[in-house]
Amino acid sequence: MKNKIAITGILLLLTLSVFAQHSGNYVTNNYNYNERHDQANANKLFLSDSAFVVQAKVLTNVIADSYVVTIGISEYAKTLKEANTKIDDRIRKFSSALQSKFNIPTSDIYVDMTTQTQVADYKVEGNYAEQYISGLEQKKNIILKLKNIKDLDKIVLLASEYEIYDLAKVDYIVTDINKVYTQLFQAAMEVINSKKDLYVKATNLKLKPASQIYGENFYSFSPAQLYKSYTPNVTKEYEGYGSYAKKKDLKKNTTYYYDHINYSGFDKVINPVVTEPSAEYVLLLHIKFDIVR
């Protein structure tokens, strides 16, 4: 008996070891968004003496048709007029380069003024320091519409030539939402009809010919909602000599990665394998079938 327990324990440890070797460092992330999503949308069957409701939950990954990129730019000067003149000159040169190198038309480039911030400094005389306004910082956003997301790396490098370093946001645009909805609705109906046939066969019930849409929930997740991060743990041991001992730790780098929602609990996933971050659309559909009595 002891040998059986020991063998079982070894097999369990081997199983856990294999999982750890192939799971990647993301398992150190404690935030489990997918688990909460699954628990909130668990499959259910609603049944009464006169009717039953069949549910289908389907998902599709959709590659965006276009992208909207927001790039932040700032400029400091003694006066607001000087700061605005300098920032507009940099934006003009960057926009001209975008048009010539990436064929981005002026209609797809928009400049949004965001903030004007006073910058403070101190005058120090002996042990007395007095604060004063030393200048102003002008901030604006350059908003671009892109067709090819692969151009983004080159655009970021081009922006650095004009001392523009702040890639603020990337929006993924799917144009034909109705097409996505129709595809998911048809897939959900296939699932529901298949389930209905199985339930009828299992129960020998007879159903009325008409059915009713009992409820639906159509929603989506953008890639920005699906990125996660983790900071790898670094084991360390240090024994200092007294309270005045000094130490310098290694810098902890945070890794960001795209993680689609957990497919567990879905009846069907369309286009399940994607390497490019994509928008994810979900349809939860309920159909009510009345029982003949």
C-alpha cells in the first residue's frame, strides 16, 4: 500500500513538473481574469414542466481592419508661445516624414492638444529655497490611422528621430460588426439545434414547432483588455554586516504579453489559433422550446 502511495505521489510530482516546464513564466501572475469570466458565464440548462431553454456560448477571434495609434509629444520652453512653436515644428516634420515614407495621407493624421503645464523650480539662497515658475510644457497627441500594423515598429523608430518617444495607445478597429454578429448567431444556432436534438432523444419529449429567442448577450474584448504582465521572481540571499551594510539588487523587469480569454466553457470557437493580437467577440444565446403536453 505504501508503495502505491509513493508511486502516485511521484507521478503527481512529474505531472506538475511537466506543466511547469511548458507553461512559461506567466503562471507567476496571480490575476486570473479568464477564471472570473468563465465563472460568470457558466453553461446552464433551464428546465420546467412546460418548456426548456437551451444555451450556446460561441466566440470568434477577429483580426482588425485598421488601427488608430496615439503618440504623445511634449515640448518645454520659457514661454507658451515658444513651446507651441517648437512642438508644432516637430509635428510638421514628423507628419511630412509619415506621408513620404508610409504614404499616410494628411486626412489620416490628426493633432490633438491635451495639456499646458507650468514647470516649477527653486531659487536657493543659503538654507532658504523659494519656488518659482521656470517655464511651460506643451503636450499634444499625434493620432494616426494605419492599415498595416506591421508599420508600427518603423513608425516608432521614425518618431524617435524627432525626439518623440511616447506610444500612448493602439486601438484595433473592426469595421463590419454586423458580419461578426451574424457569423456568431449562425454558429450558436447550430450548437443549440444539436443540443436540442440530444435532449429530445434523451427525454422522449415532443416539442412545439415554434421556438423563441429567450435572451442574448453580444460583447467583445479589445487586445488592450487582454494584455497581462508579470515580474519574474529572483531568489536571493544576503547577510549584511551590521545595520550600515549596503546592497544593490538586480533590476526587476516586467514582461507584457497578449493572452486571449480562456476557451473553457465555450461551445464553439471560430478561428481559435491566432498569433496576432485580435479582437474577441462573444455571443451568449438562449432559445426557448415549448413542450407538447
